[in-house]
Amino acid sequence: MTQITTGSGWTAHKLSAGTLHLQQSHDQPKGLFRIAERINPKRAFLFVSTVLGRHIPVSPAAHRAALRTLAEKVSPHLLSGPVFVMGYAETAVGLGAGVFQELCRLHPERALGYLATTRFEPSADDVWFRIEEPHSHASDHSVLKPAPGVLHDGANATLVLVDDETTTGTTFRNLAEGLFAHGARFGRIVLVTLTDWSEGAAPSGVSGAVSGADVRAVSLFQGAWRWRQEEGVAATRPPEALPAACPIWTPSCAAAFEVARRGLSALEARNLFEAEIPRIAREADLENLPSDSRILVLGAGEHVWTPFLFAEACAERFVNTRFVATTRSPVMQGETIAHKIVFPDHYGLGLPMYLHNVLPGDWDAIVLFNETGTAGLPRALLDALGRVAAVDAEGRVDMLVRRSRGAAA
């Protein structure tokens, strides 16, 4: 990928399918994202966050700092009443949960709840409504009916919508429309992103879609983008399906370590998971490792918040702890995605999934959290990782080792 400075703060990034032009002012923070090429006919480029922990392993401290800064930016925009936070599957499930947790810390007196969209439904009866994300590799989102104590709305309530980035604002608009169409009401809406490329389109689009709602937007970074498609270059085709490597999985919304698809209350944000951390560390054989050991904690798909909390706890002892998650997002290997492991998905859908920028030999220990259990860890992934401690939805830990060469599949 070639980068050229073109003046007026614009840079041109030459990709295989065209040229991405970006504008950012000098006072914007540096190093928050890198550019990669998507394997997606809808959009050929991807802004890869360096603090999210989805495509690039991140230190828990760097991720926590981003969460804290976003929550502090949101705080002045909150109305006097309760707060309802939502994140987007799969990329912003953990980001939204983290902003929610930080808001709970800043406002312990408030009624707060958190709910993320999902692509996995326990049953049709559990679904509140569905939306689409037009430019995504996986466009359908389901919103499950919130558990008691999660949804807080009303004239003095604030809706906080969290995503990793926004370019057009359409995804924000669709979720806000869905909430209002299904009876939820809020006095104010705050849009939260790591990087905002919408040039004001995100808040104005949401305001127009929900009858002039009071909409604010906060981010760590703001910029502008333009895409110029290369003439004669065909759009990339989406990856082909893979044979399913496990039975089709259906969430229960009951297992202790499963993604909280029906939401989290403020009490759960404060008390979730801490008591289990020492046991998992012990059963994952981390107790006797020296403090300079390199520890990699992996989330899987939507299952990222609990793994991040574990990584954060590990970092208190192991300074070289990093966190990253597997993803459904198909990205070309290159400068930003230097290494890529491809494997059948964790859920039995026959979709390719990816683990980016992980060389297993760089780590002294790998702990992988996967809510679908060892059945949802395909052999292609395990063989690439080598030795891994796998934590399932019930919190059970299994030590798994790469099969010997020539062993049967």
C-alpha cells in the first residue's frame, strides 16, 4: 500500500481496488488506526483500530484507556435520568460493554443498562427486532428482548450507541429507528466511536430518522474520507463457505461465561467474573510462570468482554499480556494484517473466521475463551495455535495441544 500526501491535510492511500483519500487535522491523535483491504464487494477498505483488540493484539491498559476516555467524553452529554448503552456485533460488543462499565463507575447513583446486538438467537421468541448494517460482511443484527433491569428509557433518559467507527452513520440510524419503532423513548442520543469519519452525517441522520431527536456524537478521532474506485478493477468476491467443523450452536443466555445477549445491569457490570479469575489462571497453568512471560488472551467472535477482563487481570502480574479476538471480518494479508489464520467458524455455520496478527511462537501461554466450548474450536485453529488453555461457557478449562503430524483429522 502506497501513501501520498496531497496537501490540505489529505493523504492518498493506494489500494489494489482503488485509492482511499483521508483528511485529518494536525490536532487529532495519531496511531489510533491503520488501513487494510477488505475482502468485501460492498467496501474495499477497513480502518483497523490499534486499541480495539480485534485485528491487532492490544495491551489491556491501552484498551482500558480508550474506554475511559470515551466514557468521560459521553458523561457531559447525559441527561439527568437513566442511561441505556448499546454496542454492535461483533466488533463493538466489548467496546460497548467497556464504555458501559466506565459509565457505571462515573455514575454509581444512576440506573444503567447495556445491550448488544447479536447474530445468534436462542429462539425467534427471544428477538425484539432486527436491523441491517449495509456495508458489513455480515449485515444482519438481532436485538434480543432485554432482561429485567437492563432497558432504561424515558423523557430524561439517554441512549448511548457505541461502535468502533462510523463512515456514513447508517448503522447508528438503523438501530435508533428500530428502538423507537418498538416503543423505546429517549430524551437524548449520544453516538460513540473510536474513529468518526461521517463529517456530521451520523448525528444528523439519526436526528432525521427519529423525528428531530437531540443527538450528540463523541469520538477519539475525527476525519474525512473519499474513495475512488480503480477503473477496470473488479470488486473482490466474498470468501467461499467452508465445511462446518462443529454442530450448529444455539445460545442459551444462561451459562455463566456466555455472552450476555439479553444485556447487563449496573450491578452485573460491577460484580461480573472477578471471583473466577484466580481459578481460571490456575487451571490455565499461569500461576508458576515468571512475571515477564508473554501471555495472549483470545476472545472468540462476539465473546470478548469476559476475555478482556481476564486479560486485564493477567496484566497486573504479567506486563507482556495482550488481548485480541477472532473475527468474521475478511481482510487481505498485507502491511496491517501481517499474519492470518483461517478456520471454520466456532458456531457450525460453515463460515470462514480469522485470527489476525498472531504468531503462536511469540507467546509463552495462550488462553482462549470460546462460549461454544472445545467443539467450536476447529482443528485448523488448534493446530495453528499449538498449546492453548480453552475456557468454555461454563468456565471449564481444558488444556489442548496441537495434534501430532500425520494424526487423523
